Amino acid sequence: MSSQASIAGVNVLGKSAEELREFMQALGEPAYRGAQIYHALYAERRFDFAAMTNLPAALRERLSREAAIALPQVVRRYHSADGTVRYVLAIGAGESGSAKAANIETVFMPEENRQTICISTQAGCAVDCRFCLTATLGLVRNLTAGEIVGQVLVALEDNRAALKPQTNIVLMGQGEPLLNYDAVMAALRILLDPNAISISPKHATLSTSGIVPSIERMAREKVRPKLAISLNASSDEQRDKIMPINRKYPLEKLLGACRNYPLRPWEHLTFEYVLLGGFNDSPDDARRVVKLLANLRAKVNLIPWNPGDLPYEKPDAKRVAEFRAILADKDLPAFVRDSRGQDVMAACGQLALAESAAAL
Ligand code: SF4
């Protein structure tokens, strides 16, 4: 793998097939060489130009001098008892032109027939949800398309020997993906391209706190992942308290954008609801959620709060079951999600540790 410390040339990671064709032409090479690099880099995961044996030797040597593949660097791996691996990755350091160095987090979760990779889209986050540790970092900076794609490549490569046939990606790590719209969509076009990393759009989910104009923009994209909304409350008053973004895009606007969202025949919207003990987990909350989501093709993921550094309580197991039953009784599919990797702090809203803060 190319080391970030040695980056001198143009970073090709994150470039589209078209951009790579243009890059080759700028070097006086035939444009089709760009397509060959695109395939070697993303489909074959060759991270060293010398290993791109589909290119002539002279071009490989030239690229080694004049270009780079700036993969995020693994700073630490935390292995959970359930097989989850949480990576702390360094980005930015050493890149010419220089993006601010930062640490981000990526989580690899193996399952029986697939793996799910949770990726970050920003270093830190400005949205300030009260139940989220990432929020405590503030926004460090947006990630580039290459840094977003690079997280998936690093996680796949690091687990190459044990990969299952299906890969899922979830954009639920650090950051609000829809506040880094262009880089996120550029990354997704590579991640979901059958000629590149080839993840099915059915297996890719972008989770947002509810940035309404960007949801409307995403609705018009030709290539797009599934959409998940971080709901977490049953009224504006309640949501204002834990998600300040709700004051800008209140529930009526947010759910209006959801109603207008053009779902593909196989698709539904996912609503995530972190159950904070004694705050938003009552039967009345459940009934209000049913009303809010009426007439939407939707499912709800209920995420019992993991006690951590923040001042909320773990919800009572009986309350969680009752909440789920109220939704299910009204034909709103609801699932209680286990928080994988809790012992390495890889659970929802917990992607911010000392290393991240240290890089600020
Ligand atoms: S939950 Fe998501 S949007 Fe909210 S502060 Fe955390 S990272 Fe940002």
C-alpha cells in the first residue's frame, strides 16, 4: 500500500472513471488507460501501481513517481468479542495541497453470509445531537470522496481472507453525510458501480439527521443508496431538545420530504429511533410515532440507548418490547437492533474516542 507519508503526486483514490481518463490524457496517455486504472484500483483492490499488471511497465513506473493512492492509514484496531472490528484511521497527513490531518472511525461487522461496513463522511460533526459522542468533537472537516471510498477498501482488504459474498455499507459513522453532499455522492457512485467496488444499492444505506433540501436533491439522483432518517422523537418539542437540527427542519417539513421521496419498488424508508430511558420510550411516544409515519412505506429500527458518558438511561426491556408491539400492531414493521461491538464502543452514536479528540 502507498504510504500517506510519501505522497508526492496526484492522488487517484476517489477519482471517477471519467476523471481517470482525463488524468491519463493530461499525461499524454490514451484515455482507456484511465478505465484500466479504475478497474485495478476499485474492482481488484490493487493499491500499488506496480501491481497493476494490466498497464505497461513504463506507465506503472511513471505513475509510481507522479501519482499516489492515498489510502487512510490504520492507527488502531479494536476487536470486539462479537467479531466487530473498529478501526481508527488517519487521513490527510502528508497529502500535498494539504487537507487537515484527522482521525476517523470505520467499523467492520462480520455476519454469517455478509459483512457490514459502517463508514464516516466527516471528521467530527457539527449537527450536535445530544445523544451522540461524535457531536462532542465538533466538525473537524469534510472527508473527500477518496477518504470515504478508502475506508471501505481498507476494511475489505484487512479482512480479505474472511470475506463473505455480500458486503453492506452504512453511512452512519462520524458526520452528517448530507452536509458533505458532493463528496458523498461521488464516493457512492464508485462504491455502487458494478465495474468498481460493486456494492448493490439494496445493500447501501445513508443515514441522515434530516437535512431536508439534501433529501430532496438525493431524490433526483440516478445512483443512490437507501435512505434512513434518524428520528428519535415523537414530537417537535421533544426532538428540539435532543436534535437542534429539528428547529431548522421540523417534523412536518422532514416527513413531507419523506412522503415525496420516490421509493424504488423494492425500497422502504428506515426510521431510526434511539430509545432514551424515561425520555422518548413511553407507549404514548410509540402511538405518536405511528401517527407521524402513517402512509409511509417505512420500517423502524429501535435502538435501546447504551449507557455511556452521556446523561441518558438505558430503557427498560419491557418498555422496549411494548414500544415495538404498539408499532407492529399498527402494521409499522419495527425491529429492536442489537448494538454490535459495544465493548469496543462501535455502537450507534459512540464513534468518538480519545484518538479522535487527540487529532483535533
Ligand atoms: S448523530 Fe450523526 S448527525 Fe447527529 S451529531 Fe452524531 S454524527 Fe452528527
